[in-house]
Amino acid sequence: MLTIIGLLIIISIVTLLMMGKTSPIIAMSVIPLIGALVAGYSFTEISTFFFELGIKR
């Protein structure tokens, strides 16, 4: 299931950027957020991924 969601995220980002429908900042931040929510992660878990794993203090 996660593989399918990940592939859909990548395809969506590439498609939207190639068609010029959105800016890269929006495409690379909002679409993965929506994909994580669809995968069943909560906002708390997503923020934990971002702050503890993504940003090294």
C-alpha cells in the first residue's frame, strides 16, 4: 500500500510540474503531506518525522 501511495505521489508531482500547473514548492510540500495523510499518518506523526528525522539539531 505504501509503495502505491509513494508512486502516486511521485507521478503526481512530476505531472503537475511538467504541465506547469503548480510551483515546485507547493508540489513538493503539499502533495507528500496529502499522501502521508492518505497513508494513515496523523499530523503529529508527520511533524515528528519532520522535526526529529528531517531537521538535525
